[in-house]
Amino acid sequence: MTVTDAWHPQINGVVRTTERLLERLDAWGNETSLIEPSQFSTFPLPSYPDIRLSLPRPGTVALRIAQADPDHVHIVTEGPLGLAARRVCLAQGRVFTTSYHTRFPEYLRTRVAFPVSWSYACLRRFHNAGTGTFVSTPSLASELRGRGFTKVRAWTRGVDTALFDPAHAGDLDLPRPIFLYVGRVAVEKDLPAFLDLDLPGTKLVVGDGPSLSALKARYPQVVFLGSRTGTELARLYASSDVFVFPSRTDTFGIVLLEALASGLPVAAYPVTGPADVLADGQGGVLSHDLREAALAALRIPRAACRQKALGYDWDQCARMFLDLVKTAYARDLQPDAASFPFRTAGRRPAL
């Protein structure tokens, strides 16, 4: 069973990863079930109304888990549903794992003056109660271990290389070179770090979010297209010249893989996510000077970008997930039995 506070109609890496994972697991004969926000009453997230949080009634999540009686519970997010599922698993002695997808402490700090150390203390307590915390990159795993997370395991991501393909390239009828950003248009993505750059050609932004109206007014020379998906999004990637990723707080950035699969070189800061994907220097340029990186990326062969993306695939991601779930039942990953009464007898590690 998978429990997530992030689901459709949201468009983000958490939803995409969860959706692709469940597709693969179902195709391989695993019986999956999902607890997600549309099954409950919801309310808009303050300062981000496009995201709605669930209001599960007391006992509802416990009833759903009891009815499904899953062999394993994986909690994707630390929101209301994730917290409720964690509480149920602890009370019922169910083995569960978690994912760490989002730097909520840093995101929260961009909106209110809340100490990052307090936020991490809450997240540490949430994740350390399980038997494994799955994160997207080795550098993030190392960082979280340094913050006291005790059961961190690296879990890669994938990309649909059939959809995101250089073959979709066309003429966007915009002055070149075209520097593209795809993702949420929100304060934590630090879009001004890209939009303020002195670059030739066109800056193109694809995505929606709470900062869209303000940025449109502030940067009238930038082309804002709003949200795009499917083949239309694939065409925008393949038809641009450089993908610029200004975020310093993402834990991975699946859009990086989508750009690379489309033959689009990446310019980014040398931080977690881009630094992991582009560690070998192939497919992009990392620099604390984002303008320098963007201009240098124009010289990268598109074939090299595509080749880099072919090393990531959703089948590999799903296989790694299953292997990590199995390790959740290994003795050396279990927390102190006095604080977590495992129910492992007769259970098999499957989703």
C-alpha cells in the first residue's frame, strides 16, 4: 500500500515518481493500493492554494489500511495522510518505509521565519520511526545522515525516453537561443536567478504556481506558457537550446532527466540533484555563475545529453524500490523493538 499527500491534479516530481512506480509494480503482478487526497475532504495549502491537503476523519486511514491488510506500507509524504498512516503503522505494528522528496524546511523558511533546525527535527522524528527512508541521490542521503536520519537509502529516478526524445524538435518561432525552465513557478524555485540573467535570445518558462502572476508582471520580456504536459511538453524541451535549472533546494529534479532525454543540455548550480545527475560533466554545465553555465551549455552536443538520460529508466527505479522494501525486513535496519513492535511473522515484503 502507498500513502501520499501529493497526487493528481498536482504536476510535480513526487506525483510523477509515484505514478510511474505503481504502473511498473502493477505490470509485474504486484497488488497495489493507494491512499491519496481525493478520497477525503481537503483544504487549500496556505500561500499555495493549488495544493490541497486532506482532512481525514479519525480512524478513516486506519480502517483503509486494516481493510487492505497490506504486506507493506510505503509513505510518500509527510503531510496529513502521511502522518496518519505513520501513526496507524506504529499502533498496529506494521513495517513501513518512507520517502524524502521535498526540502520542506527550506521551503518553509522562504515563506515564514521558522527555524530550519526545528523543521528537520520534526522530519527526523517522522522518518526515523520507519525501517527505511528512500531518497533520490547519494549526496542527499549523506546530507540527511549528517542531520541524524538513521535509515537513509538512495533510490534513483527514471524518465520516459520514448516521450522525451529529440525527434519532437520543431520551430517555436522565438528568437534563439531559447533558454527553457520547466517546473513549479513558486518562490522556492528561485526563478529570478534565471530571469534576471543577461542572456541572448528568449527566456521561456513552462509551469504554473503561486508566483506566476507576479513574475509575469515583473518580467514582461519573458515568455510564460503556463502548464504543459505530454507531447506538447516534449516538443518544448526538444525545440529549446538550453534547460536552465535555478533551484538550489530540489532533492533531484526529474525535469533534468526530461531535458536530457530530449537532447537538451542543462545549466544549473552545483547543488544536490544537478550535481548528482551531472557529476561526470556530461550533458550539462554546473557553476555558481548561472549565466556562465547557460552560455557554456550551448556548446554541449545534444547526442551526449540523450546518451546520459538513457542511463535512467522507470523499470530500474521500480526494481530498486522493491529491493529496498525487502531490506526493510532485514534485522539490521529495524529500530529498537521496545519502541516499534514489528509484525513480521508471516508477512512478505511486497507493496
